[in-house]
Amino acid sequence: MTLAHLLLGRACRLLAALALGLGALTLAGCASPRVEQYSAERPALDLAAYFNGKVIAHGIFQDRSGLVVKRFTVEMDCRWEGSKGVLDERFTYSDGTKQRRVWTLTKEADGRYTGTADDVVGVATGRTAGNAFQWSYVLKLPVDGSVYEVSFDDWMFLVDDRVMLNRATMSKFGVRLGEVTLSFQKLP
């Protein structure tokens, strides 16, 4: 066998491996859920109705191995005036630390929302369909004296008029760092 045949064989195997890898990436991209897939689910989520008044949430943060590294409670005071909403969140973590985030939300057309907060880079964007809300944003996350910009893919699902479940995946440069899971309860 000549050197040319060896190189051609290796090149063909490399191209085949690349084609399989690109095919897997394409399928993985297609496998991601879209908020529109939930459009028939009920009860329908109206963010302005749910996040109006007092809401409490309990949550955990899991690192990428699945280990729970933080537990927390969020007390929320929410209000809307027309298409503008304010969600004042007060976090208390299991280690005793506290944090506050105030979201300012704007309801746009077709179930779309935009939002800002002091620790959010730029503008968060999201959309509702059926009982679901998908929200994407970059958060400035303080860790051991440094601040990292971390991407969030945040999903909320209304269970009934009082309970909503939330799962957010955190990543940096496309690498999954961990997940946040929350259970919201609208208070009477």
C-alpha cells in the first residue's frame, strides 16, 4: 500500500468522523424544546397575573455533577402597571447570605417579554406559550471575590393557579455549569 493510499484512507475516516459529529450536533440542536411546543398546555400562563402580589419560592443549585451546593428561599413582591412589571426578589441562602434582584419586565407583542436587572448583562428575552415561559439572559455571578458572566436558559411551567416550577441551566462558553430548580407559590 502506498503512502497516498494510507493518507487517503485516513482522510476518508476523518471526514466520516466529522460527518458523524456534525450530524450528532445537528440532531442535538433539533432536540432542544421550543416554547411553542407547549402552546396547547393548560392552564395558560399569564406572567402579569401570576407575578402580581406576593410569591415565595424554594430552590436549589446543583453543580454539573448533580451535587446540591446551595439551597435558598426567594420572597417576591411583584406588581404590574399595564405592560410594565417589577419583580422585587429577596434571596436567603442556606449559608445565611442574602441577595436582592429587582427585575423590570416589559410585555411585548406575541407573548414576548424583555427584562432588565442590575446584575443582568444587557436585556433578557423571553416568550410564553401555553403554560410555559422560556427566558434567556446573561447574569453577573459573584464567586469567591470574582464576577463571572454566566448564560441562563430558564424555563417556567405553570402547574395550577398557585404553583409554578422553574428549571434553569447555567453555562459559560457553551459548557454546562449547573442547574437551578425552583418551586414558586403564589400567596393569597
